[in-house]
Amino acid sequence: MSYSPSLTSGFTSGRNSSKFISPPSGMCSLCTEDCNGTCEIALAAVLGSRTVYPITTGNNQIASEKNYPLDFSHFNINGRAFGAVGTEKALGEITVFDVKLKTEYGIKNKIKMSLPLILPALIKLNWRDYFGGAAMAGVSCVVGEDARNNDPNLVIEDGKITGFPLLKEIMDSYAPYHRGYGQLILQCNADDNLMGVPEIAIEKYGYKALEIKFGQAAKGVQPLKRLKNFEMALEKQQQGCIVHPDPSDQSVKEAYEKGECPSFYSCGRFPVWTEENIKLHINHLRDLGAENIYFKMAGFDEADLERVLRMACENEVDMVTFDGAGGGSGYSPSKMMNEWSYPTIVLEKKVVDICKKLEKEGVQLPAITITGGFASEDQVFKALALGEGYITSVGLCRAAMAAAMTGKRIGEQIKLGNIPELFESFGSTVDEIYGDLPDLCSIYGKAAKDFSTGAIGVFSYLNKIGFGLQHFAALNRKFDISLLSCEDLIPLTMEGEKLLQS
């Protein structure tokens, strides 16, 4: 049995011509010279190396299509009929609403959150409502790396950024709705650091939290972006990017003029963190005014996972987010999205085991977020339970952006009178149809009725996740979400059973 997808993919719009597939290769079992060329091989035959990366980005999101042999569906959720923990109320008085979802993290500067959820790094599509909705829901959210590439008004002088108005726009999408819960965090990669993004973000635009990236792109390797011509290649190099081949090389220029030059690519830099230089970098950020420091780590080698956690402990990092295979939204190579990294559930288990080891050594652990393919409250509950108290929150990225996009689009249709059939029975206005708008009004007053329906959508989606968590926790008679543990999971397979074993 093959767990990998065939050569049909949403990443590239490739399609197998036949319904009969050879599982090992993913090719049609009958491949004919009469084929019009629709699968990924045909696309590569015409478009070449550019098909290593998704060619369906733009207004879309992408995630893994691999059917991993182990995920959170291998567990059901336990339930109990007697007693209650995490509450001082009498048994006959408690309800689902008494389940405590609020959480707090941070070594020196404490951050409160209304829900044990994080909106991970992103800066594309409907980002304004993504960040605004996070503030409304009272959870932390992260501005993705390379945000500078999205700013048409970026100012660069002598290789350093001196003007970055997009950072103000992002802050303005979040700050008006911030109500004391959660935090806006700016993620920076190696190129961002080189060009002075952390400095200008803190000193000019008021950012208080920075996330340091281990790896690049959505998961691991640095992105390679194809450049149209020599002039663009030279411009990118002058902006501080690595460009291959080197456009400043006279022989490359001559080859281009002759029509004999290969394609140009801008190359993101690999991070080169060590225990020594990351300490210097973190101290520098704190000296500038950063109040909270975060790490972002993908499912690299197990020794690297432990090394990053030790770095976090040594430098009193507030939170580390581990991103497993199965999620997405970034610009990773298509096969890397499917075939690289620990699946999220396996990654989480390894992180928990490392945390137990470090705890025995007496070190202070950071808060830890697990992300990668989460979309529903049952998955969030299972991740928190498997996390045994070490995993303090779960990241919802693509799902929250889907709420931002659909919340906005459906709201616009309702205002035009074009109510989608699915929602006609609920009413004819935004007030009537958006079910959690009263909850938002209870926080912000009637002014919430004028909020963007995209941000309302993010708030409502996260509100639904929290409400679902309360139901599962109440079923287990645990009225504080921090009390979840492996005893709250029922393995359905031998693989799941093994994962619960220490």
C-alpha cells in the first residue's frame, strides 16, 4: 500500500489521465503516447524545474496531500461519569461553560490567552482579518517571514531597510481589537535579520515580540524564486538577495546577452544559528525593546529538536512552535510538503519525550505550541492530551485563514442580497446569520456589528473550537484544559497504542 499521492496534485494542477494507477510510481498504469499531457510528469516535461514548487499559489493555500499512516484519528476521546477536577463548584452546579480555557505563558513578560490556540506565521491572502480576528478571539498570532517582499513601498538604503510601511498596516489591523489577551509576533528569517527587519520593527513600528526561524519557507529548505530576466536578477542582488547565477559576473551577463544564460533564481539564506550567536541575537533584540522571544522549528532530526529546545531553555525563550508534516500554507517545494519531516503526531511525541528529559535536568521549559494540519476541536483536544501538559497550545493556520476568507466573502454576498442557499434558513442579514456575533458584541459592544465579516469569521471559528473543547473536557470531568493527559485518549490501533507508551 502506498501512502503517497499519485501524480495528480492540487499543488501543480497535474492530473492522471487514467483512474488506474500504479501505486509505487503514482503514474497511470497504462501510459500512452496519445496522452495530451496532464499529469505532473507532463507538466515537468514542459515547465521543467519550476514544477518542483507549487504553480497554484496566488489566491490559494496549499498543504500536504500524503495520507500519513498515523495521525490523530487513531484515537478516540475518553469520557467519565463520576467526579470532577479543576473546579470548586458542586457537581450538581457545573456545566460545560465552567471548563476553563484561558491560559498564560511567558518567562518574564506574561501573555494571557482566552484559548489554548495560536495563529501561526502567515502574511498572504486575507491577512488583515486573520490578525484582526486573532485579536478579537484573544489569541496570539504571527506575521510570517519575508513580509518585506509584500511591501511595494519598502525603502532599502545600503542593504538595510529604512522604511517598511506594511508593518504599520499589519499592526493597525491588530491593535484596535487587542483586548489584553494574545500578542502580535513578527517572524524573521535569515534574510530579514540581515536587512534589519527586527530593528526597524521594534524601534519604528512598536513590535514587542519576535519569532526566530529555524529553517525556511513553510517547512525546511530556503525558497528559490525564479526571476524573469537579467534586470530583475540584478535588482534582487542589489537588494541583498543571493542570486544564482551571479548577475554581477561579467561572463553571466555576456551569456544572457547571447541568449545562453540559464534561469535566474533568488535564493533565501539558510539560518546559521549556534548556541553562541543566537544568545547574542536574543540579547540584542531585548536591548532594543523586545519583550517576548519565540522560536519556530519544523520536524527536523531528533537531535536538532533537542538542541533547539535547549537553546530555548538557556535563553529563556517564551514559546517554541513545532511544525509537523501535514500542514502548510507556505511556499515549500511540492514533494517537500508531502515527503519531508515528522508527521505532526510523531513530532509531538518526540518533543514531549525531550521535554521530560529536560525537566529531569531541572531546566525551565518554554511554552510549546504544536501545529501542522489541525482544523477541528477533536484534533486540538487530542494534541493537548497527548502533550501531557508540555504542549500548551495548538496552532491553527490554514483553517483560520479559510475562516477569514470565507467569512469575508459570504458576508459580502449577504450584504448584496445574494445569500448562499446553505444560510438562507438562518436569516437575511449579517446580524441574523453570523451566529457568534452576539458573543463579539458582548466584548466590544454594538460596534462589533460593523467589524469586517472576515475577522468575525475568524473569531467565530476559534470560538467554535473553544466551545467544542469545553464539551470534550466536560465529558472527561476535567474543568481546566491544562489538566488533559494521555489518559483522556483511547487508542484505536496498535500504532496508536504504541504512541501512548512512554
